[in-house]
Amino acid sequence: MKKLLSVILIAVAAMSLSSCSYNSMVKLDETVKAKWGTVQSDYQRRSDLIPNLVNTVKGAANFEKSTLTAVIEARAKATSVQVDPTKLTPESIKAFQSSQGELSSAIGRLLVVTEKYPDLKANENFRDLSVQLEGTENRINVSRKDFNDAVMEYNSKIRSFPANITAKMFGFSEKGYFTAEPGSEKAPKVEFN
């Protein structure tokens, strides 16, 4: 009887130590999901701007088709990779980030190559779209930082004692971060043929 009472007492003590953590973990998990939604929304905005940019470039210059094709293909790939906000694992974040990184690289090449076309740079539609795209890239950076901050707070909570007991009991698992793309520390090489 004493053993049963001791086990119950220990269980109640463990639950009371960690019970208040459950609600805060749920709140932090929802914050991470909301921040992820903002990240996806900003990437979607960029994806929506690209067809307009490509069509403006096509109409304004006898442009290298391979550059436009690379942007179009990268956009298609980037929009096909979706991540379930309830499964923000490091692997799923990495796959999403990789496809978006390819699109960023293709857009960068497009904007650099347009420097060869003074008529295009003077085109008002192109300038407006370039400004919108630049603003969207800034939004994406802010959204990714906010997401990483939310993930850090969530991961810290579920790994701290005694909240880690509750996290294990209720299946709260670590979320993935956005990280720098491999090779991003080097400036891209642009060559005009």
C-alpha cells in the first residue's frame, strides 16, 4: 500500500511540476505555426510576382531564354514543396529552404543579367516589379527571423526541466530552424558571355 501511495504521490508531484508547462507549450507551438504561415505567405507573394516579372522581361528585351527558363522552373519546384505546419522537422524545413534557395538564386541571376539591357532597366513596369520583389525578399528575411525566434523559444521550453517531462508525455518534439544555404558565404559568380 505504501509503495502504491508513493508512486501516486510521485506521479502527482511530477504532474503538478509540469502541468502549467502544457498550456505554454501549446501556445508556443501555435506561435511557431503562425510564424510558419507568415513565412509561407511571403514566399507565396514572391512566387506570385515572378510571372509578372518574367513577362515584363520577355516583352522588353530579346532576353536569354535559358535565364527565364531557369526562373520559371525554379518557381515551379519551389511552389511544389509544401511543409505541414504540424511537422516542422529540421528535414522538412531544409527541403523547403533548398527549393526556395534555388528560386532565390535564379531570380538573382535574372536581375544581374538584366543589367545588360538598359531599355529594360528604364521600363517602368520592370522597375516597379523589381522594387516589389526586393521588398518581398526583405519580408521573407524578417519572417524567417521571426520564425526562428519562435522556434528557439518553443524548443527551449520543451527541453527545459520540468517542462521536458510534459513534452515527452504529450509528444511535443523539437522544431527545425531556417539556416544559411550551403555556399551562401560566397558571393555568386556572374559571367557575361
